[in-house]
Amino acid sequence: MGETTADTSTYLAIGLGGEHLAALIADPGPASRLDGTGAAFVVAGIDRIDGSAPGGRTVEPTVAAAFLAAHAPGTAFLAAAAPHRDHPYNLARRVASLDHLSRGRSGLILGVRDAYAPGDTAWGGAGLTEGAPLEAGTTRDAAVAVQKLWQSWPHESIVADHETRIFARAEQIVHVDHRGVFDVAGPLTVPSTPQGSPVLAWYAGSPEEAATAGEVADLVVFGDAEPERIAQAVAALDAARSSRLAGDGRRPLLFVRVTVDGGDAALAAAESAAARAGVDGILLRPDADADVFDVVDGLVPRLADLGIVRTAEGRTLRERLALPEPARLLGGARPAFPPPQPQPPLAFTPSF
């Protein structure tokens, strides 16, 4: 299970679809109100991966998250994506850049299929490859490749030594040499981020998919709030052998999606889901035509007043979720560059 705590309340998250993102970007002033929710994170573009039909408007999730992070500086964001559209290298680069821009308040949430992507194979829409089947195994392989890339350029390799004129210990930058559904040599062209690696999440539509996600993810968002299905997802995660976490007996955190479509049904569903054993958080998913701030100003305070959710605190997203640093995946990897050689000091001759 997730980390044991005396607090019986759960984490809160909010899922925004393309219509919500487009509206907030057109008028970003209200975005700052997200900071008052106490949410552990907001998912940008959840409609891409949760089985929704494509909406009339959307914004690429990493772009939307970077924009909104500047207007809601107290909010953390997960960008939604799937290998259906995005190659692991491009995903790793964009999300690492987002995490630098947001000072460690970012991560990636993967799904199997992107509702806005063409074709029926992974990365086949670009016409550059025959693609791979859209299934959990393909997403799992993409997740592993992304995580390796995030570790391929350690931030500690940047030394900026003025005396030796060595900017980085280049021998610490390594190839990932990932071979699987996707073949990726690496390294990434972006150094590791303020939280070591961005948080890696997975949106799972079934207990079977949750079991696969549990092998590689920091957290899993489960798309079914029925009690029996939640119990099945908890059991699947408890049984999964995670290579993502640092071997301290934890399994990925489990968030349960709760659809918000007006009335008190969402309040009752959120209370029921949060009370289930093994559930670490709830994710409120407003319908495409719902006003996000009806949720922010109405439902969220009621959940807090009832003690169902708690405020997530911390400088980085990983700290907010009390997540350990991920396991190192590149021990013994081959260096991408030779060790740099010290250089003589620059000679400076005044021009006057």
C-alpha cells in the first residue's frame, strides 16, 4: 500500500479535459484559484486517455501544463499522453522540460490510447513506423524507456568548474540502450530535474491494466469507482512487483476517478471511494461541459469540510505525495562521452 499515515483522509486530484484547458488558456486569470484546492495535482488533458470521445477543442497537455503552471504557481500538473501519438523520447524531453520550468511540480500520466490520435497502432499515425499494438504492454515499455531517459543525464554531472573549464562530467551522461517495443539509444538532451525524476503515473481502465501499471508507475489512477472494481484494483497493485519504487515495501499510490456531472452524486461517490481500503486519493473529473470552478468552489470545500480529502503540501510533486526517489535503472550503462580534460585558464589581455 501507499505510505501509512494517521490521517484517514485521502489526497485530492482534479482532471481537466481539452475544453477546460482551452477555456483556461483563453482566460488564464481564474487559473490561480486552482492553488486554493489543496489538490496534490491537476491532470492536463485527461480526456485523451480516459476513454472519452474527442472534444471540440483541445491543447497539447505539456504546453497547457507549462502555461497554467505559471498562472497557478502553487499547483502541480500531470500531462496526459500515450505512446499512440508520442514516442518515448519526445515524451521524456517535453516532460523533463516542463518539470524544470515548473521547478519540480510536474509529471506524466500515461494511457494506452490517445483519443485525438489517428490510427490503431502506437506511434503509427506519423507514418514513420508500422507501429505496435495499442495495449498495456506497449504503454509499459514506453514508461520504462521514459524513466531511463530521465536518468540518463544526472544533474550532479554539471559542475561548472571555472578553474578546469569543465562544465559537466560528461562521462556520467550515459546511453539508455533500451530495447523493446521502442528502441531508444539515448541519452536525453535535458538534465535530470529538481525532483530527480518527474512523477510517472498511469491511467488504468481495468484491474488487469492496473496490475501492469503497478510494475512501473509511481501512482495509478483507476477509472472505475464501483466498490468491487476498486477492491480488484487494490489487489492487483498489492500483487504487482514494482521496479519503479526504491524497494522499501511500497506499491504505487492508487487514485480513483470520480465523475462530476452535477448534484450530490459526486459527493457520495467521492466519500465512498475514499473510504475503501487501499485507496490513497480521489480524482474529480468534471464533464466537458461542466464549469471547473463549480467543482473548485463548491464540491472541493465540502469534501474538505467532511474530512474526506486533505491538503497536499511540499515543494515538489514527489514531496507532496511522499514518494521516494525512483529506483536507479542505468547502473553500469555505457558513457555517451569520454571524461573531459582540464583546460588551461583563459588568458585575458586588457585592450586599453
